[in-house]
Amino acid sequence: MNLANLKKGESAIISKIEETPIIHKLMDMGCLPGEKVTLKYRAPLGDPICIQIAGYELILRTEEARSIQIQK
Amino acid sequence: MQEVTIEHNVSTIAIVGNPNSGKSTLFNRLTGLRQKTGNYPGITVDKKTGIIKLHNGKKVRVIDLPGTYSVYPRSKDEKIVLDILADDNSEFFPDLVIVTVDASNLKRNLLLLTQVKDMGLNAICALNMVDIAEKKGIKIDVVELEKELGVPVYPLNSEIGKGINPLLEGISKYQPVNNSAYSFIPAISEETIGSILSRFKKRNGYFAALYLNQTETIGGLSEEDRQFLRDIKVSSNSHRGLQNAEVLDRYRYIDRVIEKVETRHGESRRIRFSAKLDLVFTHRIFGYATFLGILFIIFQAIFSWAEAPMDWIDRGFAFFSGWIKLTFPEGHFVDMIAEGIIPGLGGIAIFIPQIALLFAFIGVLEESGYMARVVFLMDKLMKPFGLSGKSVVPLISGVACAIPAVMATRNIENWKERIITIMVTPLMTCSARLPIYIILISLVVPNTTLFGVLNLQGLALLGFYLLGFIGVLAVSIIFKMLIHSTSKSFLVMEMPIFKMPRWRNIFMMMINKSKTFVYEAGKIIMAVSLILWVLASFGPKNDMMQADEVVSAQLPGKTIDDKEYRSALSAYKLEHSYAAILGKTIEPVIKPLGFDWKIGIALITSFAAREVFVSTIATIYSVGEDAGNSLTIKEKMAAEVNPDTGEKIYTPAVAFSLLVFYAFSMQCMSTLAVVYRETKSIKWPLIQLGYMSVLAYVASFLTYTIVSAF
């Protein structure tokens, strides 16, 4: 399961981040294995999404969200 | 009394920090008006420097580095941070680094701080927005944090009032801490670390990791240095996963620190209020409606509020130019000043009100956190066109002026999206097109009102704004197909909570951006205005010598003291100038568009800047030097007939053809110059000039042919 599968308001724990060109960016921004993540809301057209992580809100596209594996 | 220079005397301070961590607020607070914006040598990243006056009277240079989340760069702006901090030969290398840390988001902000500290730099922490953290229910034990991090910590609230004095005191009394406790030790063999450190004469083990991770991008290295690092990577294979391991390690360390220093309670009303605002601002209907409403207010303001000051500037320069001509004896030098240099300067200064206003609005939208919502709302809409949500800001700015708009593309990380945004931004209807649109529309579109509210001329004007925007989308799609890029587009950005903008920051931004515009664009506009003045004022000797004779034969009894005579004389001179020769040369080319050689002159002179069109037309039809108002120009244009056919020159077909031509053509030297600076390549401005000229020509030809048929 990945972050893009989360529904609005749901939370999960990040299990793994796939090796993509933006893995460093995601990790710098606090997306780390073991971290709790909550889907705050989606943009009106379904993409991008806004998540709550490490005590703040972060925007990313569903494409990026798919590289973040989660466990509920 | 001679002051004793102490070894650890601080002379250069750098401020680094996450975006939205109050970095600019602190910089503005520390330096006040003693700041300036320039460029780092060779690259176009804004360099903000200023002077701090310490309590002991000492003055210290301070550099505001671009906001970044980590020393590992991902955009042009972020790269400069590593370049300066890692290169102790750099003239900007700081003796002391102030790291701004958002107290309401300690975890993510401390990453950068630990990196800066591990680089062996003297660091102090400006713990910012303590008040907002408290509203979020977060309390931080400053004494404990200081102990854990091993750097001095100075708490500040979001307004940075009270805390500033202890911080200044701390800077003047700063003593380097000999702190060998690293928060991260790279997992590289001792041997590899040793060979890297001895080659680069660094004492600090973290540099080995930095050099291995950033072999190709880090500044201050020669090609041999880079090859040396590449060889090490191949032989040791130790760099793989190094950067990920580092970030994980650091966050583990940060988690331990936070556990000791932070206590959390419930959120306050204000934070919940920001969340409620987001329900509106990101709503599927209200979100877009609010965005459109805000755009509408900005356009209104740019056009109506800027009108009066622009008028004063216009009149001021015209008055000054007239005064010079009256006061000093006649001659080419006085003419050059009065007709070349002063109008050239005026042509630059007239845009200052709009640029300042536009940046004030953009500043408010950015500072308040609204811009992130715009990116969020627009990203999916822009993606099919090869653009990103971040392209929206430059495109909006393009309505005032393409120059700051092109500069605003810097925070688009993806190269392809950035290039496309730069390429299409000049198609947005900038303010320089407005005078041309207004005069031509009023010439051929009746001033009638439909259904009691819709003014036909206003509708036509709106139509041309739309035409520009449709051009943006269409051309973007073409570039999207033509440009191949291996770098993948992504969007990962912080959604900051809503904050009240700090007016001091907005004010400083207005001043700094206007200054950048005047100095950067000003140089080119000046140079080209001078060239055009020469072209328009001089011509083959014989024709020019006869000017007086011909004009006095046409107007018997009038002398140089009559206004009518002077207008006729300047019209005659322009008609026989080199510019006119050029205009006649290009006439066969522009004839299919419905233009004659007089319009050709205006096309040539307005190549430097579109708004020159109106003043050239005024001169050609000898409206006269002090009749600057558009009514007279309009009347002259309406009365102008073709000497061969006896028909009117400005038929609807010609006027619409001209309108469409100006909508698409790249008649702006300054924009081309800025595109050159931003892309660091002559290729992109040439492509831009080429495609826009072709587009303008074809569209104009079609318009002329179709409208003529009716």
C-alpha cells in the first residue's frame, strides 16, 4: 500500500520510500520510515495531495506519493 | 584609542534557514535600510547583503542566503548555500552563521542546523516564531536545547521585536565553541576520509561525505578535484546510499533532542482558524472563485492605482526634457540628452509604479502563505501544458511586466517546466502593450454599451488579454512536445500555515525588486533608446540639409518659433531618417500584414520596448512635441489616408492586424536580455525571438486577410 491510496483524514505509518530521483528531497522534508502520516485533503481535481507529517503540512503529487510505502 | 583586533572577530555573517522560517524578517530587522540586492558573480541568484550595527559600534556584513531545507541543493537558489558555506576561499565565506529555526516545526528545521554545525562553521540558532509554536501548543526548553545542540540559542517571536537585542549582544560577544561532538559521522572508511581531507585541506570529516555526495555540483573545485572524487567513488563504492543514511541518522539524533526539549499541549484557536481557511481556499468552487477574485483585485490595482504616478513620471520627464532644450543652446549633444537619454530614462522609470505594486501584491500572497494554495489548486490544470503549479506566479506577474516574471521562475526546480514558463511568459499581456491596445481599439471599436453594462471597447481589451493567455497555453504544449528532458518533474513543497504578512518585508521587497529592474533592464533600454534616437534623428546628408527649406516652403510665413513649424520639421526629419530608410526597406515584408512604411518605422523603433510605438506614431504624424494626449494622436491616425489610393490607412483590418502583431511579437529587448541572463545561453532568447516573430507575422497576416474580406 502506498500513500496515494490513503483516504481523506486517514493516517498510516511510512514503511519504506522507493529509490526515485526525489527520495532525498522527500527525506529532507521529513518523510522517513517509521513516521506517522495523515492525508489532510486532496486538491479539487484529485491531485496534488496535502499531508500532515513531522508536525507540518506538505504538498506532493500522487505520483510522488506512490513512491512512499505505508502500513496502516 | 586603537581597538585591539581579536582573532575571532566576526566580519561576515550568513543567515541560512528553511523557507518560511522568518529568515527575511530577521534579515530586514537586523539591517533595516542598510541592505542591497545584487548578483553573485557569474550567476543570477539574487544576493542580499546588508550591514548590522552592533552595540559596541562595530559594523558587520551580513548575507541573506536563499531558503533551503538541507545543504544538499536541488535548485539554483539552493546551490549557492552549499557553494558559500563549503568554500572557505569564497569572498562571502562567513565567520558566523545564523540558522533561523521555526520553533513550531523544530524537527524539520533542525536538519539544516546540524548540517551547518557539522561543517565546522560557527553557528548560532535564532529560534524563531516561539509565539506561533506556543499557539500550536508547543513549548521549548531553550536552555536544554542549547546544551543538546552545543550552539547558542536565541528565542525570537514572529514579530522579532524583543529578542533582537540579546541576539545582537550574542553576535558581538560570540566566542567560537570548540565543539567536536558531531551529530552525524559518515559511514565511510577512515582511509577514504583521510585521503579526501588531506587533498582538500579540511579538518572536518563531514566534508568527505559532502564532497562524495556533491561531486559534480559543489563549488570551488577544479576538474582534477572532481575526477579525483569520481575515482574514489569507483574504487571504494562507499558513497552509495550515503546521503539517505545521513538524513536518517540526523533525524534519529534530532528525535532524541526533541524528546528532551519539547512539550506539547493542544492547539490554539488560531491554528484551527488557519485550517478552516484552507477549507475555503482549497475548495472546489470557493477556492477557484477566491483566486479569480484576488487576480481581479490585483489587475485593478496595477492599472488604476499606478495610473496617477505613471502620469506624473511621464510628465516629469517630458517637462525635464523640454526644459533642457529651452535652457541650453541647440546642438546634437543637447538633442541627444533631451531626445535620447531623458526619454530613455523615462521609459524605464514609468514602469516602476506597476512593478512596485505587483511585487507588493506578490509579497503579500507569498508572506501570508496563500501562494502555496495557488500552486496546490493550479498544478493539475497546468500539467497537461508542460507547466507546473509553480508557473502560475510568473504568469500572473507577466501581466505587469515580463522582466520580473522571468526572474520569478527561479523556484521552479524542474528545468523543462522552468524553460517553458520562461519561453511563454512574454505572451502574457504586459503593461507596455496597454497604451497600444487602448489607442488602436478606440480607433476601430465603437464606444457603445451592450446590455447596459458591457462596454464594447472594454470587451475587445479583455479579448486581447485572453488571446495572450491562449497563446501561452498553445505554445506551452508545442514546447512540451519539442523539449526532451530526462529530469522528472515533481512537486514537493511545504504548505505553510496562514500568517499575517509583515509589512516591513513587503516594503523591502518592493524597493529591492524595483531597484533590480531599474539597474538591470535600465542599462539595455538606455542603450537601445540611444541607438534608436540616432537612427530616427539622422539620415543621409542631403535630405536632412534640405529639411528647413522644404518645411518653410510648405508653411510660408511660419518660423521655428511656431509649434506647427516645429512639428512639421520633426516629421520631415523622421521621414528622411535612417529609421525611415529601414522602414521603407521592410515595407515589402510588412505589406501583406496591411502595414505601410510609416508603421514600419514604429515597428522598428518599438523593438526596444513596445510602448515606444505610440510616441513614434505621434512623431510621424507630427502630433507635436507637447501634445502627448492620446486623443490627438487618435484623431491624426483616424484622418491619415493613403496618398496613392486616397483610402484610410487605419481600417479595422489594419488596426486588428497591428493589435494581433503586438499581442505576439517579442518587441522587448529587456526581456530578451533577462532571458539570456536566466538561461545563461544565447539559444533560448533567440528561439523566443524567432518563434514569437513568426507567430506574430502569421497571426497578423491571417487577421488582416480575414478582416479585409468582410
